[in-house]
Amino acid sequence: MNVIRGVIGWQAAGPQPSGAETIQKLCDRVASSTLLEDRRDAVRALKSLSKKYRMEVGTQAMDHLINVLQTDRSDSEILGYALDTLYNIICNDEEEEQDESEDENAQKQADDLGAQFTETFIQDSEHVTLLLTLLEEFDFHVRWPGVKLLTALLKNQGVQVQGIILVSPMGVSRLMDLLADSREVIRNDGLLLLQQLTKSNAAIQKIVAFENAFERLLDIITEEGSSDGGIVVEDCLLLLLNLLKNNSSNQNFFKEGSYIQRMKPWFEVGDDNSGWSAQKVTNLHLMLQLVRVMVSPVNSPGATASCQKSMYQCGLLQQLCTILMATGVPADILTETINTVSEVIRGSQVNQDYFASVNAPSNPPRPAIVVLLMSMVNERQPFVLRCAVLYCFQCFLYKNQKGQSEIVATLLPSTIDANSISAGQLLCGGLFSADSLSNWCAAVALAHALQDNLTQKEQLLRVQLATSLGKPPVSLLQQCTNILSQGDKIVRRGSKVQTRVGLLMLLCTWINNCPIAVTHFLHNQENVPFLTAQISENLGEDERLVQGLCALLLGICIYYNDNSLENYTKEKLKQLIEKRIGKENFVEKLGFITKHELYSRAAQKPQPVFPSPEQMLFDHEFTKLVKELEGMITKAVHKSSEEEKKEEEVKKTLEQHDNIVTQYKELIREQDAQIQQLKEQVSSMSSQNEQMQTTLTQQLSQIQQHKDQYNILKLKLGKENQSNSQGDGSQINGLQTEELTQLREEVEELRKQHSLLQTQLSEKDTLINTLRSETMQAVEGSAEGSDNTELLKELEALRNQIQSQSAEINQMKAERQELLRRAEAGSSDAVSGSDGSLDAAKMAELDSRLAAQTAETERLKEEAKSSSETRADLEQQLASATSTVAILQTEKSKLQTEVQESKKEQDDLLMLLADQDQKIHSLKQRLKDLGETVDDEDDLDARDQTDDDEEDDEDED
């Protein structure tokens, strides 16, 4: 009041002005004051009165406040006061808190007041656009009240405000910037604003998603601690649910952006799961709902299958199964986890196989399916939990023939294990237990094991049950019909509607589209009378549903009857209906099923959701079966025998026609296969023909080349024959007879040189021996240095002569190499000649295959043969020349070896002579020193003679 008094002035006496008058004066002050401070104080006063006098402020001050927002943009303080005042008069939250104790009419009136003010504010769309512009202000006192005001507008008039924001330029983008604000208060209120903005508006949801909302929201969730976070995590999850639910475009964007993988850490739980906070339970519950949104059965099958695959690959399904088998998890979280796992595995073979392999952490380990079924048939478990387990079992068997066969196999006699509890045993136990809800759940679960699987329907006929000691076992089918037909005589619980509805749904699913099961059912003489009696009676409202199901069961027996039993053929059953029930009455009772309220509720979605156990009567898949069979059974009952005969004839004709068509299709397939094979053969033969044509063209070109070469050779040979009258002068393979003669002369000359060299070598040996003797004589005759010098000169001359002989030997080697090269050249010419003969042979083979030989080709072959013979003679001559060259080479090597030996012997002789000369001189000197007379020439001669003889012997050796 002090603020108000300061604005409107202090009145010392007189009556106090009313609230409406005060607000009027404040509005006048806002409109007429020229000073910003005065206007600011007036708006602040209106803010303080806006909660108490909501109606007055809203009706009188709204236009002035909007004008302040438009004109006083430069002052953030007055903008904040104006936004707060507008928020107070539009928002209903404060009013709700104050009116908790008031009646509903007052509360409704307050809500209507906020809606009226909101409608007044948004009459001009520029006001909302102005508000969006103010949100760009960074000042806290402007941005925060602006966010709250826009949120209140969306709550009161969401559709209209969404339309204005949608057409506003950059409207959604401005609101998305609130998530990046560093001030948590604004960011958190921005989340609430986006929640209201994205409700039931797919266009805005897409825009928000493509403004990178998923990335920002997941980052916020991670920063706040995921499932352990606070209310902010809850707000983020609620916004994500708004963006993804029933929005296939955003769901695909979420999956393609790999955001499913970022959900896995949310579900990591520890060993100790006790003491969860209420906020954590709420967060985890929303997270599970988010997973379910991505794999909901109402989504397109392709998108659901893709998300299921991603959840398995990233390990999300494995993490959910861990929570499923963990201890200490709250009951509502466990129930929602079971529902989530159900939809993740529904219709996905890979995920269903993985779920079948999951074991509970017990001793011994048990399959998760068995543990869940134990909870389903346990009447002490919560109702919602039992419904969740049933839904999980249904999803596990949905389009899973492998799983269906595994469940049915646990009931067969050959696979029953007495030491362990199987799924089949639990289902049979629940089917015949005292709890009607267990009866219904077990019957529906077993029906799903037979859904659209003819093989398992026939296999289940083998199941035998031991009812009591001393009595033979009965089949499962007979036991179900016994409970229905005998009522209180067997079990009193058979009279319960829920139990009988469950058993009738099981029997209808079992014998549907299975003539063998129909025959087994009709084979029991009590079944048909019981059904007709049930249908014909006039019972209460609760029993009409049972009558309708009995009519459906009897109709299936008519429609799928193969007439194998004489007493219960199609015609006899229809006559029985006409006599005992009446066709119109039968059809009317059959129509009771679809008219039931619970039938419509169950047909909406696959998940069994019921408010109470008593309303749990219909299964979703069974409603599809009823819808499919109702019209077919009605037509079958109304048909006469003649029409049936005609229909059977038509069916037989159609079957024959189908058989003929099938045969023709098979024949056409075979012919198509043969045509395809012939096409392949034609293609291969065409390619071979092209290759043969190419080969033929190449061969023809080669023949032409050979002809040209032959003509050129013929001309050359003609010219050479003219120049050389003798036939020996012809040139073959580039080697002439003149060259052969020259080669022979060179070989003969080489032989002569070899003989001369041998002669010279013998002369040299003689000379060496002569030198030795002369040397000995010189040693004996005189010891003077002049004689030794002459001997050394002669030895040097001998060395020079030996070196000249070595040079001659090297020259002979070079001549021999030249001779070998020329011989090899002749050999290569001979080889080329052999190649020519091979070409001629190829030419002859090709000519014979083509059958197009000419006389010219024959003549060419004759002349080629003569050329080959001449070439062979030349090759023999070259071979003899080569052998001669080899002999010469061997002889030259021997000569070279002998020359080397002679040089070595000469060197040894010189060394020996020098040693002897030195010894002689030393001996003579010693004798002289001793004063002895040296007169021993005879002895020396004798010793020299002996030494010469020994050397001669060595030379001979």
C-alpha cells in the first residue's frame, strides 16, 4: 500500500478509494505520465495488485501494459513489471493454489477468466510476435517473465498460439535458443514452454526436432545425471515423448541420428537396487516409455523392425533384460520393463531368439520365460504385473514359429523332464487351477502358441494329461471340453464366465483351419449336444458372451469339417442347428461377440490393459479371428445342400483348374529354363564362332604371308641357280658352300698350326736339355762370372720365345671362338628352318579342316619338304664341323698345359743350378781356408754325371 500511496498521493482524511478506482488511477498514470519513472512506479503498483484484483487489472490495464511493451523497449525494468503483471492475470496456477478449499464452480470460473484474458491478448497476433521478440533480450528480468507468460498463453489457448508461432518468422528458433541459456531457471522454464508448444502439433514437432533438439535434450539429461537426475530430466523426457510419439518423421530422424545408442547408459543398474527415490522411479518410467514409443506396434512395421535391430545391436535389449532379472527393482518399474521388452522383441526373430536364451540368476539357472510364467499363474502377484507377463509371452510368440514349436514341445510326452519346470507344465497348471484369472491367462498364452501354425495344432493333439490315480490319461483337447460340458461335476470353477471364455477362445483358435482337430473335437459325442444346449438356452446378460463363443466354435466345426465322421457331417450339423436352435437365432447369438463392449476395447491395441481382472475377457488376436470368421460362418450356415454341392463342384473345378494351371506353370518354368539354357548355348556358340572366325582370319593372313615368303625365296633361289650352274652353290638358311669350304680350310690350317706347334715344343725340349748339359759343362769347366752371365742371357731369350709362343696360342683361341660363333649361327639358321616346317604342318592341318586347299598349297608343301631335307643335310655338316672344333679345342688345351709345365720345369732348373753353384763355391772356399789342395774334378764329374742321370729319370717320369 505504501507503493500505491506514493503513486496516487496521500489522502489525509475521507473514505479510502476502492480497488477498481485505484487501478483506474494507475492506468491513467501509465497512459499520461511523460516521465519514465512515473510510468515504472505505476506499472509496479499494478503488478502488486494483479493477484488480488485479477479481474479489474485484466480488464482495465491490459491495453496499457501492451502499449508499455511496445513503447518502452529501452527500459528492461518496466518491461519486466509489465510482463509479470500480464502473467499474473493470465496464469491460472496461482489461482489454483489459493482456491484449493473452494468449490468446483469457483475453480472453473477462475480457469475461464484466464482463458478469456488469453483470448483477448492473442486477438492481435502481433502481440505474440512482440512477445517472441522480447525473448531475444538477454536481461533476466525480461526474458524469464516472457517465457512464463508465453507458457501460460499456450496452456490456455494452445492451438491458436501454436498457429501464430508457426507462421512467425524464426519463431520456433527463438524458443529453441532458450535451451542454450546458461541460467538454469530460464533453461528449465524453456523446457516447460517447449512441452506446451509441441503438444499435438506435428509441424512444430518436426521444426523443433530439426533445430537439433534431440542433441541438446540428451546432453542436458547426461549433465543432470540421467536416471538419477532431478525434475529437469523429467521435463526433458516429457519433451522427447512429445516430439517422438505418433511422429514417424521424428522417429526416423532419431534413429538415423544414432540417438538410440545414447539411451543405453540410462538403464545401467547396480546390484543393490533398494531405496530408489521417487524421482528416479519417475525418470526411469519415462525412459522406458520413450523406448516403447520407438517400437510401438502402431508404428509402421519397417520403422519398428529397424529400431528393434538397432536396440539389439547397441546392447539396449540386453540392458533391459538385466533389469528384468535384477532383484530389488520397484514393482511398477519391473512391470514397465516387461512391457518394454515385449515390444522390443515383438515380431523380431533375432530379438526373440536372444530373449529365449536369457536365464534368470537362480540355482539352477532357469529361462527367463519360465520365471515370468511362474509370476503370471501366481494369483498373489499384482494384476498389472500378470498382464505384463502375458503381453511379453504373446510378443515372444508373435510371428515366431520356432518359439511356438519350443513351447508346444515342452508339453509332448517325449520331451517332458520330471526334474525341471517347463513352460508347458506351467501353462497346463494355470489352465486347470482354481484361479479364474490364471485359467484365462494360460488359455490365451497357449492359444498364441498355436496362432497361424497348423503343425503345432496337430502336435498339441498328442498331449496327454493324468487326471487322477487309477484312471487312464486323457488328451488336452478332451480335458478342455470336459470342463466346459460337465461343469460342476468335475470342477466348480468351470461355471465362471472368465474361465469358460478363456477355454472357448483356446478351442476356437485350436480347431480353426485344422480339419484334424475338428475331427478330434467332434469325435467326443458330448461336445455337440453341449454346444447346442448352451446356444439354445435363454440365459442372462453375462451368459450371452459364452453363447456367442459356443456358436462360433460350432460354426468352425461346420466350416472346416472334412465330413470324415458320418454323424457330424456339414449337412447334419446344419440340420441340427436348424432344428434345435434355428438359423436366425444362431446368427444372432454369434453376433453377440462383436457387440460386446470389452470386444471393442480389446480390438484397439495388442497390449492387454484392463482396469480390473473381471473385465479381462477378450484377447486382441482373438478379435481378429472373430472378425474374419463371423461372415464366413454366417454364409456357411445359410447355404443349402444344393448350394454346397454346387460350391463343392465349383471348388473341385477350381482345384482342377488350379492343378492344370499349376502344371502349365511348371511346364512353362521348365520351358523357360530350357530356353534359357538354349540361349546360353547359342551365346557360347556365337562367341566360339567369333573366335573361330578370328582364328581363321589370322590363319589366312599367315598363309598369305607364307606364300609371299615362299615366292620371295623362290625368286632368290632362281637367281642363285642362274649364277651357279652346280646345285652345290645354292644358299640354304643363309649358309653358302663357299663358306663351308673356307671353314674346312681354316680347320685344316688350324691342324697344321697345331702340328707345327707340337714340333716347336719338341724342339724347345731339346734345346732345354742341351742348355742343361751346357750348363753342367760350364760349371765343371769354369766358375767365372762371365759364363754365368751368358747362361742367364740365354735363359732370358728362352723366356721371350716362350712368351711369343703364348701369344700365338691366344691368337689360336680367338680364331677358335670365331669358328664356334659361326657354327652357332649356322645352327640357329637350322632351328629357324625347323620352325618353318612346323608352320607348314599347321598350314596343312588348317587347309585340311577348311577343305579349301588349292594346288598351289600342295606344291608349296612339296617344296617346303625338299627345303627341310636340304636343311637337315646342312645341319649334319654343321654338326661334324662342330665336333671337329671341339677336338681342336681339346688339343689346344693339352698344348697349353704342356707349355705351362715346361715353364715350371725351367724355373726349377734355374733354381737348382743356382743352389749348386753356391754350394760349390762355399765348399771350395772352406777347403782353401783349411789349406787343402782342391783337386777333385773327377769326383765332381762323376757326381755331376750322376745328377744328370737322376734328372733324366725325372724328366722321363
